[in-house]
Amino acid sequence: MEKVRLGIIGVGNMGSADAQNILSGKTPELQLTAVADRRESRRAWAKENLSPEVQIFTEGSQLITSGLCDAVLISVPHYQHPVLAQEAFAQGLHVLCEKPAGVYTKAVREMNAAADKSGKVFAMMFNQRTNCLYRAMHRLVHEGQLGELKRVNWIITDWYRTQIYYDSGDWRATWDGEGGGVLLNQCPHQLDLLQWICGLPQTVRAFCHEGKWHDIEVEDDVTAYMEWANGATGVFVTTTGDAPGTNRFEVTGTLGKLVCEDGQLRFWRLKQDEREFCRTSQEGFQKPEMEEVPVEMDGENPQHVGVLNAFAANILRGEPLVADGREGIRGLTLSNAMHLSGWLDQAIELPLDEDRFLQELNRRREHSRKKEGGDITFSTEGTY
């Protein structure tokens, strides 16, 4: 096999952008052979904008069983991710899944088991892991250059969205259609990066404000407090209602601090472990000596194209993925814990009670709003 024949299920905002990246030659080892979408308008877009050789289907299941593809990219509303992935694995196809892995961890756990059974390549579209800033943070933390984790703070409030964004689809911003708000739509990237770099916390206490800034039933403003097993603490703040927003990620350890903001990564390194300095210093107001040191980075940030190319290279030659699909459950565990904490008004210990989460989610799905959404596709340029 010289090229991987890829089918894209869902050609809305993200799926259409991925299709155009492939057809423009940015992914030389992928060949787009089929797309599927339930929306007639998006099938019409595909007919007008894609190559005549690309077959167009109404249902993802039709594409999966067509025999036209070696692999599929799943880019549909969140509840369908595990369902379609399992269908694809059963047909012997490789799977690349858009974020999030699903809406609730119980379904994603079944998807992961199907991936294991199939032996096929399974990847997640965690394109933010391709950013050299976050790759450098991951390297420094996992090399031990920050010492033992002490504090994590991420304020990510530059996800501003207008009301028409939420009105653009009948599935958006509903418990039954999308399964959540800012935690499940915008922040899977940050929640994945947080656990990828710092590991999963042990306890989560969150305050999720539903419909605070928009006419929606799901959360659009969240503040969460986290505790790790070693005693480290963290705060995660996000919203789609702040303008201008902020994106500042701080990680503090016993040997220094990383700050990622405005496209820059700064590293302050202590000359002595802070815990040792605290115990041995004879000066009450003295601080440990430190220096700001430059962080070596390659400057690359290929985003979706990088994930697509790594997916093809793994299928063809066994080269590393950007993110194994089985890791999608980790960031989803964080968002599930934050939702459940807000719903029950209490701290949640990880691993969370998956049955209790699903019970609470289904209660909200039963009373979820039925919307008449407009079929609008927006440009995704500049959203990452």
C-alpha cells in the first residue's frame, strides 16, 4: 500500500477543512475516496468542492461498508463517535476520531476495547499536541526538569462564541445533541494537554454555569479546582463568554515554573529544590536563586495536517501517532468529573462513578431542548 484510502464521516466545520487539506496535497500519503453526511446541503458542498472520484454517502455506516476505504476520520456530533468507531473496527478499518472521544467514558471504554480487539490503528485528533510549545512543556515536565509537581493553573477563556454559533445546528449546546458545552466542545484539547503534561488529578471540584452568557442549556462558564495524589493543586477556568479572553497555562514544580502565554514559553529554573531551600535557609524572607533559561523548540505546529500525516505514517510504516485513540478517555474523564461535580455540588474522586455520571446525564437528556437549528458551516481558520 502506497497511500491510505480515507473516508471522512461528517463534512461540517472540521471535516470539510480536513477534506480540503487532503485534496490540496498537504497529506501525500492519504487519498480521499469517500465522504458521508446526513445534511443534504453538506453533500451538495462535497459534490461541488471535492474531486469527482470521491464517493458521497448519506450515512457513515454506508461509507464504512462500501469497501472504498482503508481508514475513516469520524467528525460528527459527539455521541456518534464511539458508535461509528466500533462499526469501523468491525469492518477492519483504521480509525481517526475527532475530539472528544465521546460524551461519557463508559461508551469510550467500549470503543477502546473494540480497538484492542481489531488490532487496527486508532488515533485521536488531538492536534494541539503538535504545537511545539506544548511538546516542550511535556518534555520538560516528564524529564523532571521542574522537579515534583506543585501547582497547575490554566485560564483558557479565549473561546469566545456568539449566539448564532450555538443556533447554527440543532444538535449544538444541548444535552441530547452535544452532551455538554465548553468542556465537551472547545476544551477537550486543553483537558487532554493538562493530563498529558501533568497527569490526571485525584480529586475534582467544579462549578459549571449553564447558559450564563448564552441562550443554551449546557455550560458556558466553568471554574474547577483539582488535587493530585502528591498534594499538588490546580485551577482550570474556561468560558465562551469573555472578550477579550486569556490563554495562560502555568505549571510550577519544586525546581521551577513554566508559563505558556501569547505564543511564548518561559521557563524559570531554581538553583536549588524549593523544598530543600525552605528547610535549610537561615533567612526568613530570602527566595531561592533562579534564572530564566531559554527553551529549545523546533518552531513547528502542523495541527490537523500533522495528525493526519502521522496517522498515515503509522498505518504504512508503524511510525508514532500524535495521540493514540485510547488516550481520549483521559481528558474525557476530567470533563465528566467536572460535570458530575457541578451537578452533585460535591468533590469527585477519580476514577469517577461512570454509572452515576451516565444516570445524571440521561436525566438531562430526557428534558433536553428540541431545536430548529440552521444548517450553517463556519470557517475554522484561526480557531486554534
